Amino acid sequence: MMKKTAISLACAAVATIGISSTAMAGGWETDRAGGFNSVYTYTPDDVSPVGNGRSLMIVLHGCTQPINNYKTANLDKVAEEWGMVVAVPDAANKQGFSCWGYWTGSKSRSAGDYKNVINLAKEYIDDASKDIDPNQVYVAGLSSGGAFAMTVGCLAPDIFAGMGLDAAPSAGTSSSGAMGPKESSVSQTAQRCKSYAGSYASEFDTQITNTAYGTSDSTVNTGYGLQNASAMASIYGVSKLSGTNSIEGRAKETLWDGPDGTNQVSMLELSGVSHAWPGGSGARGSYIDGSNINYGMYLAEYFANNNLRVDRVVDEYAPVVSGLEVTPSEDGTSVTVEATVEAAADTTLTAVTVIINDEEYDSPLDGYVSIEADITGDNHKVEIIADSVDAEGSPHQTSKKKSFSTKEDTGIGTGTGTGSLPG
């Protein structure tokens, strides 16, 4: 049961015109912060829909990838829609192929670019003009940047409430392990991560993680996606849920459970995507994919909906919708929606509405939903809305949503990546 919700070695020159430490709302700026000489930062006008202030996502580039490519990856749209400051630093201590050196040097909060990423987060949290909620700070990355993001997230789970790991080798693996047979195991990866955290390991209780990989990635072994997700799930102590969700009919989402109805781990299989950061329609640049979903948008929504550190207003009188099951017919022409709806103490259910795509269906108020409906097309959405009133006549409402696809599964990557570029 699911819960819901041509390689170039040339390095592009980084423009240094207009370097400033003052945020300009609603646009990209070039900054020097945290020990990095160049950081592209987008500060939106709005704040996050949860918590207090804006969220922050630090995005780490891949090998041979200029950071200005992320300015054409639709991250500005992510920032504006989710009230999220996006910061893309250029690695200060690059290894071969301009990679982040996740395989070399000391794994320490006070060493090299690990220190710089942590200091970047701290500086931006302390910058009042950015208005960043310290409970909504995330780190993400592609390839070597993803492996580095995982290592930073393991070193500093007290700072980073979530990680987004795209085409990322596991923390602690070698550079050659990115392209050949998968190195390490779930248990070894989990043990490394916990050892990096040291005295901060208790902070894993409220950290969340997404992993992602393209099914056509022939550079980094696709098996790291599941390995990293399973390792973090092991650390968090959460279980994988059965089934998958379709995201826009182009990505397959697997979820693990979490406290209070959250999903503490998620994994995306990105259909047809090679070794790239998916930016959605119109995205462009080396190692930026424009054919699939906007991964940054997915991360922003996943982080906001599942963050375990922000203060949320909970309506204790709202109805409880649980056990949502969506079962399409074998031929994809109909669907059965089932769920349980319970009124909170001292309240009475007044309506239960099931919306399948754009059609509304009323369900009996006996606590059990079972609706069968005809459907057409490949991609569908289901929403259950439960209404109730309390003893004083005040209304309360709960909504539960799920997306699904009846499109034939195109399969997943084989995990046998080959290539000529370190991860």
C-alpha cells in the first residue's frame, strides 16, 4: 500500500561580474560565500508554504558541468513556486574532470569542500535578507555532486533536513566504482553514513532522503539509486511500501514510510533519462535533461510535504483518511478506489467525496470508501475529501491525493553502467 503523496574536458569560465553578498529577490545573482569563489543563487519573493521563512536547497554540479547550466534547468521556477532559495556553488577543490572529490580526502565537517558546503548553509541561514528557516535546509546533487551531497548530509544531519541524490554513487565509494559494478552494500553504506555523523547521528530521526536515477544512464551504475535509498531507510528505521506511483507518466516513485503519515525516503526511476539532472520542459545545458519531469520541483514538493522538523498546524478534529488503495483494471479502462474514513472524537462526518480525474462521486458515510469508475488515457489522479463538523458546528476537512498511471511499464535500469567519466 502506498502513502500519499559528447563529454567535454573544457571548463567553462565562471563570470564574476556583480559579485555580492546581498540577496536580490526574484532573480539569479553571483555570490562568493562559504569558502566558494562562485555561487549562483536565486532568492524568490515568497516564503515556503510550511515553517517560518524560505527554504534553502544547495545543488552540487556534476563532473565537467559548469554551474551556469543550472540557470537553465528551471530552478528559478522551483524557487518561486516553493519559496526556496536555490544555491549552486562551483566546487573549490575539484578533482579530475572537475568532479567533487567524494572519494578522496578526509570525510570531516572541517575539511575541504565538506566544510565549504556546511559554511555556505550557515552563512545563508544567518543572512537576514534571505529569511531562511534553519529547519528547511537541503542538499542535492548530480553524479559526483550527488555522492558529495550524500556525504555532507551524513556528516551534518543536524544542518541538512533532507537530501536529493541524482545518479549518485554511494558515499565512501571510489571514483572507479561509479562506472563499473556497484561498490559496497546497503549495510556498508548505512554504516559509513552513521560513522560520518558521529555525535550528530540522533539527527537522522528527522532527516529525509530522495534518490533518483535515469533508466538510460550508462555512466553511473543505476543500482546506486536503490542502494542509497535502502541505506538511508535502514538508518531511519523505516520500511519500503508496496507498489509505485507514476509521476506525470514519466517517472516511477517508490516510497518508504515515516512518522505521522510522512514518507521519509523516496526513490525515482526516470524513464529514458541518461546521465543528467532532469529540469523538465525547456531545460537545457550539458547534463541537463529536458525530456522528463522537473526534478527540482519534485524535490521541493517532497521536502515541503515530508519535512520532519517544521512546525505544522494540525487540526485534531479533522477526519482521518487512511488505507488509500487505487487498483486499475488489467485493461486500464476502469479503476477501483478504496479507503477508510474515520471521524475524529466529538465530530460527525458530513460528506465524503471521491474525485477521479475530474469526476466527483459521493461515498456513503459508513467509514468505508469503495468506488469503481471508468477511466480513459494513461495518467490519472484520485482525491478523497472528507468533511465533518464538531459539536459547535465548526467545519473540518481532510484531503488525500494519489496519482497513478495505466501506461505500460517501460522497465527500469539494469544497473550495469559503463562510461568514461568519474561519477
